[in-house]
Amino acid sequence: MLKERIRIGVLMGGKSGEREVSLASGCHLVRVLDPTRYEVYPLELGMDEKWYLHHMDSPLISMDRQIGMTPPEDAIYEPPTAENSELVTGRVMKARIDVLFLALHGPGGEDGIIQGYLETLGIPYVGSGVLASALTMDKARCKTFLKAMELPTPRWLFIKKPDWDKDSEEWREKILEEFPDGIVVKPNSLGSSIGISLIEGGADPTDAIETAFRSDSEVLVEERIIGSEFTCGVYGQENPETLPVTEIRSKNAFFDYESKYQAGGSEEITPADISEELTKQIQTLALNSHLEFGCKGITRTDFMVRDGKPTIIEINTIPGMTEVSIIPRACEAAGLDFEVILDRVIGEALFREELIPVA
């Protein structure tokens, strides 16, 4: 029997380049979760790999969090003080909470690692499981799966660092030959557009690939789609539903880190001013992606549309939940109560076993 208020932990932070975004997402969730329904436990996964349970009046929660123009590099980490937090372990938190809301972004948060740890401890959590998280975080394997499911995605090449070092010139020539109209170069397992470069057709991709390799040992080289950018959220495990489609008009060359997290960095139009037919196509593809990968909680699928045809760029299993992130703002723009959607995915996580049909 659960207590009158559900005890929910919100796990944020981590060591990835998306740490600042994760902290902003987690703190926003802490503030919007209904205190009459939830007893909230703000949890920080520190850069020292320790878990800190913050007090509700901790500076982490109370301060106005600002995300920089670019991901911070080599920042000095100062662990929270005993005055503002308590050092805990996952096993300790299992006894204190009923469910955990994952607000970790990037490697260690969206790639199945923390999900596997929580499964081992038997802690219910909001979000997709180990397999769905691992597949969608790994861009190349995600695209292989999308292609197998006959879901549209741009053509790509996958490069490992040893192979690039062995014969970068051969790779360069192959890229120029296969993608004459330009490419997008991405670290294979990072989010928030970190390390991404857009290269015009015929331009040398070497510097962009080297830049991506500084963030990851594997790189995705993807056909550049010249068109309009859209995204669509899906929520729920049992009979999941789609959110309205959002069109993204970035002030920069693409929807990069600055555009995503700086106020005014992009114009986001919800619902998108597009035909009913295109809206349905995008929502159907987002829903099918959510279902085919076995996702749970809230996902956001990103698209490029060229000549009226949508193609899937990536699937985010822990999309940003900051005050300027697309999912909360899409709910608001569409007249949907963001807190009600949170209630639904928390309830599904808490009673997940009851939602799985037994043969």
C-alpha cells in the first residue's frame, strides 16, 4: 500500500556533456510536480559518481539555473555540502522512494546503463527500458533498426576511430562520392547537438570528423536533408498518445545546443502550420517509432521534411524538460496540462507490471 503522497525521486546531473541541461530539466521537474500528490526527493548524480540527496531549499533547486551558450568543458566540480545534501546510495533510495523520474541526459543516462542499474535494484523508474534506451542513444544502430522496420531515415556511413586513423583519405573520398549534396557529422552517442557539424556539398569533411571524434570513438556521417525541421512528442506505455507537431525554425544553421537552450534561439511553432496530412504522417511515424523500439514514458522524435516527405533524424527517450524545452512548451501551446501527462507516466512506471499482459 502506497502512502498518501507518492514518494518520487528526480535523478539529474551525471558526468556527460549534457550535465547542465540535465540539472535544468531535473530542477524544473522538481518545481512542477504537485506537492499535494508527491513527496519529491531531488537527487544529483555528481561528477564524482556519488549520489546526493538535496534538501528542497538547496541552492541546486532554489537558484535560477542558466544554461550556457555551449557545453561547459573541464569545469571544476565542487560536490554539494553536507549542509545542503545527504550522501546516499541507490540501495538506500530504494527504501525511501516509490518511483524514480530519470532526468539524466547523454551517456550514462539515456543509453541503458542507469536503467540496468535500477532494474537490478528493483527501483521503478519513469522512462524507457535498457534495450530501447541503448538502441536509440546509439545513432548508427538506431538507424539500422529504423531501416529494418521500414521507417524512413537519411542515408549514412558509420566510422570507428581506428578505421579513420588507418585510412582517413579513403573515407574522405567515399564521403564526397556518396553525399555530393552535403553531410551532417555527429558523435554517435551524444545528444543536445553536441559535436555536430553541417558540411556543404563538396567541402572537405576532415575537420568536422576530427571534431566529432573528440567527443566519441564512433562517428555518424549522415546525408544532409535540406528542408524544414519538425519534432513530435509521444507519451505513455499503455495506448501511447502523440503531442501536437512542432515546427522548429532555428536562428542558427540548425537546431544546435545554443538554439535549444537559449531563450530566443529558435522559433517553435505548435501546432505546426502544415497540412493535416503531413501532421498525421509525422505523428504516425513518431508513434510507430515509440512502439517499435518499445519505449515508455515520454519520447520526442525529430524529423526533417523535404518535398513533403518526413524522415526520422533521431529518437530521444529522455527529452529535455527545462522551462524552454519543447515537450513542456508543446503541452502548453496545445492547451494540455503538462502536470497531467507527468502524472500518467509516473503512474504507469509505478504500476508497470500490472500493465504488461500475461499470456
